[in-house]
Amino acid sequence: MNVDFIEALEALEREKGIKKDVLIEAIEAALISGYKRNFNSAANVRVDINRQTGDVKVFARKQVVEEPEDPRLEISLDAAEQIDPGIQIGDIVEIEVTPRDFGRIAAQTAKQVVTQRIREAERGLIYSEFIDREEDIVTGVVQRQDARNYYVDLGKVEAVLPFAEVIPGEKFKQNDRIKTYITKVEKTTKGPQVLVSRTHPGLLKRLFELEVPEIYEGVVEIKSVSREAGQRSKIAVHTKNPDVDPVGACVGPRGARVQAIVNELKGEKIDIVRWSSDLAEFVANSLSPAKVVKVDVEESEKVARVVVPDYQLSLAIGKEGQNARLAAKLTGCKIDIKSESQMGPAADDPELDIEHEVER
């Protein structure tokens, strides 16, 4: 190694942010192993790389004793005094043992170490970048798939999109551009692994932030989201500005804003409801598009008993209970739904007293 090598390390320090001294120390440690492996040495050695010239030297480190038992690790006082007249018993003396062709080994080892450190540094930078983007939306290009996952190119890293995190019925081809939600970033032996999803409720939330300026600017706030990916979602919004309609802002002119999100989610239906600090009012809103006659709430148990007109009962419950189930998730309440006729005299008949209970 020579001055050019040192200059190359300095260039790496400027470009990659890997300090020259850190690289040199790593190369020195690797060269110690290389020396012992290539020259069958069990001696205690130190490798020194000159920080200015790049010259490499190997020193055997031996302890000064009266009668050496292992000449690879020990040296007599008489022999040590020829190297350093002031040496004493118990001191360590260093003797240069640089092999003639050690430069070739040093160059190969340095290349391997530098390459490895550059790779580690780049992985570290990628991890730092994407760990800050957890719970954020990213656009990528589908590269390939295997038996369980799609692999999405995000530029600096290939993200993993499991089939379980794909909207039901959704299929992608190579080079398709898709939006995904980063659920987790992990460090692995092969570098950072980014896991993404198309079914996570956070994707819906981030899409609204992209499409609705009032949400991005903080004028309108998303209070809660419940989602059954590919079928239906509910989102509760609120604003402190009396001049702003939070639902209207999310719907957009002629429904343009919400329609853009529906298109991105392959036709998933989205109910936008007004959040309220009054839990009874919030529960009534959450059952939209059904109309609600009355809501009784037991705050301590988070239970809401809802009465709806007879003709609205099936709408309030939804297909296979979906509307009521999403409302329960949105509000955090267990919701019991009954029609007006069930609350009348006929409700005393146990055969007619049908209770629709939905767990949150």
C-alpha cells in the first residue's frame, strides 16, 4: 500500500462519511488475522499502517523474562537489551517481523475490509433513512414475486410486500407502480429489510393526507380509522375551525378527492364521518349512511345501545354485519342495534327480541 491508498481512504471519508482512521484500524485488525493465517504464526503481533505513507509493518510483541519458555511470546532480558537498553523484566518489546511479500496480502485484505465497511456504511444510511419513514407512504415499482411475497423497488432498497398485505383480488405485474405503507424496518445480516402493506389502516390515513390539503396543513384532523381492505372503510374527521366542513373537505369538489383514494384502493368504499367528543353523537355518525333515532351510552363499559327505524336496520348492520363492525372499531365501543319496533311492545316477546351486538 502507498500514498495513493491513503488518498483513496480520504476520498471515501468525504464521499461516504466513513472516517479514515476507522478504516485503517479495521484493516490493521484484519491484517493481524491474515498474518497469523498465512504465516502459521501464533505470536502476539501488532500491525501498523503509516497514516501518511501507507507503509505496512508487522511487529511481534514479546514479554521480557529471565528464561523464555515460548520464544514466540517471550524474550530474554539480554536479547531485549540489544533492542532497547532501558528494557526491564515484565516489559513488552516489539520486533519487526514484516514478511517480504506481505504487501500483496495487505492490499488484498485492505480491499476486502474497505469494501465490507462501505457496504455496512451504505446499509446503515439506508436503515437510518427508512426507519424515519416507518408509518409513512411510499411509491415503488414491483420488481418480482415469489410464492409468498411481492418485491417492490423503493430506489435504495427492495421492500417486501407479503401477499397477506395485498388488497384481496389485487394482482401486480412487473414494473407496476404502486403506493404502499411502511409497517416495519428491520436490521438483518443482509442489510435493512423494509416491510410494506396495502391493507394497513395507516395507508388510508396517509392517502387522505396526500389528497386533502386541509389535513396536511392540520386544519382537519383524522381522529380514527377502521378498515376492511378492499371492501369498506370508515374515517372520522374533526376540525376546530367553524368555517371548515371536515367531511366536505375530505370529499372534495364533486367527490374528486375521495374518488382518487377509492381508485388507488381498487374501488374500496369509504365512509367519511364527523367525529364528536360526545360519544353518543359519534356512534350515531359512525353508523352512516344509516339514520339513527336514539343512542344510549354506558361510558364506563364503552357500550352503546342504538335504535334505528325499522327500514334502516339492515343498512345500519350492513352486509354480514360489516357497517356495524366498522363503526364499533371506529368508536372503540361495543354497539347493540335494535329497530324501533323491537323497542316497542313486541320487544317483550323473546322470539322477536333480536339483538344485534357488535364487538369493537
